[in-house]
Amino acid sequence: MQLGINLGYWGAGMDADNLAVAQEADRLGYAVCWAAEAYGSDAATVLTWVAAQTERIDVGSAIFQIPARQPAMTAMTAATLDSLSGGRFRLGLGVSGPQVSEGWYGVKFDKPLARTREYVEIVRKAMTRERLSYEGQHWTLPLPGGPGKPIKLTVHPQREHIPLYIAAIGPKNLEQTGEIADGALLIFPSADHLEETTIKYLRAGREKAGKTLDGFDVCPTVPLAVGDDKDVAALADTFRPYTALYVGGMGSPKQNFYNQLAQRMGYEKEAVEIQGKYLSGDKQGAAAAVPHELIDKTTLLGSVDRIADRMKAYAEAGVTTLSLAPAGFTLDERLASLRAGTEALERAGLA
């Protein structure tokens, strides 16, 4: 199992620290550095900045939002980033959620699976430098009856096949991801529940494509907080607002994929309570309603030895790249967490 680092969103006042974290991860031999986007910083600019100031670590979009870009634009961006980084780019895609898609981008959040499949097909075709033509339900290239003609990518990519990941949570999306992608970007992974909530659907998708999970990258992001094992409860409490935000406030009342995941993990009543309180404006109450066990199972908390044991469990459950989101109030604390992650991987015998 490899380690990655997830920088999350840029522009929160820690930009210089984030670059230092990426550079330390590069020095320590982490495999990939991911950056996110929602409706603030865009991931492409951040990844260009990081790639220019690192040497070996891959840079990846977690995610480029599908409603934000036409697929041909994403192919252009991927080819450019891969070229500028010397073949170190990983393309992560996702449909975002209904609030962002419709409220920010003005793109109807409908048929996300079909849109994702077509999007991936167009991106991959463009990357081959064939003349681009496509007839689908959501995209037709060139537009019929007009002056458009099939055009091919003028840039010669560093690699024709750039690793393509999809952010997936629900069973149908996970199955399609296994079928059409090279990896899956996951959130709130519990090693105890990974087979039933995630892996079995990815495996079914791979089987549809006539493949196995060999070579497929299962890549969850996991918050990390290092400390004494006696303080695990306090460490977990630092992630209560984060968990409550996703389980309670992401998406819409009827379409919150994270809430549905928590329910599939056995927290049906708790997930309903968290969402109800969060959407009513009681964010503190929502955070207080998050079960300690849910946080503990979906994060890495405590001593290096305890974290090493959890890393073993993730590897045994099928995780191939574990992307860490190190907690810390200062840069030194975040860098220390990164080094603890490397030490834990070594103690787990996974390095």
C-alpha cells in the first residue's frame, strides 16, 4: 500500500503551508498529492503550482468537477499538466453534487452515471489524438448542422493513457467506476465495512469489463491525528464538525451521498439525526450527534502503533493508496503527522 496526501481546498489561509506539506510528502516518498475544488480554488492551478515545486510526487485532481468543464477542455488540461509535470499527473473526476452543479455551474444534476460514462469516453478519445467525434445522449461532437468539424488535440501528451479516477460513493457509481476507470477516490472509508460498502461493487464493475481488481487503485482519503492513545476521544472530537458537514450538510435533503453511506455502515438513526440538526441550523448539535465510533472507524487516530494497526486493516480490506489529510494547528504539527504516517506504514510492514 502506498501513501498519498490530500491538500483539500486552497485559499483557506494556509497556502504556503500546503506547499510545504506537499514538498515534505515529496521528500518522504509519498506517491501522490491530491487537490480539491468546489466553488473556490480550482484544482488545475493548484496542481500546476505544486508540480512546479516538487520533483517526484504525482499530482492529482480530487476532483475536477464534471459540470465545470467540457470534456475536451479536461483532456486539454490533463495533457498539459502531464506534460508540464513530466508524466506525474493523475486525473480524478466527479459529478459534484446538485447544489454546486445547479447553483454554481448552472448545469442540471440529472443522469450523473450516464454523463460520467460519456465524459470519460470523450476525454479518453481526445487523449489518443484521434479527430474527435462523438454521438451521445449528453454530448454530440461536432454539433450537427453547423460549421464545426472533427478536431484533434494538438499537444502531444507525455502519456496517452493518464491514470483516470472517479470519486464514487453509491453502489451504482462504484460499479461503473470499476468498469470504466483506473481507480476510485473514496471518502469516509471504514476498513470494517469496506467490502460490503465499496469493494464488492468495484469488483462487479471490473468483472463487467473482463478485468479483476489487480492494478486498480482503491484510494480513500483519511484524516490523520497523531497523539497518545489515551487521548483518542479528544482527537476524534476535532473531526466532529468535518463529519457533521458531510453527513449532515452536503448535497440536498434527499440527495446526500455521504449520509447514505453512513446509513449503509449501520448508522441509520444517527445519520438522520445529524442531517436533521445540521439542516435546521444546529451545527453544534449535529457535530455532537456524530458517534465516536463513526469518526474512529473513518480516521487514523492515536499513536504510531495504533495508526499502523489501522493501516494494516485498510490494506487487508483492499486499499492500495491511502491518502492522508494530516490535522494540525501549525505547519510543524502537520509535517510531524506526515512523518508519523511514513513511520506507521513502515511499522505495519507495508512500505
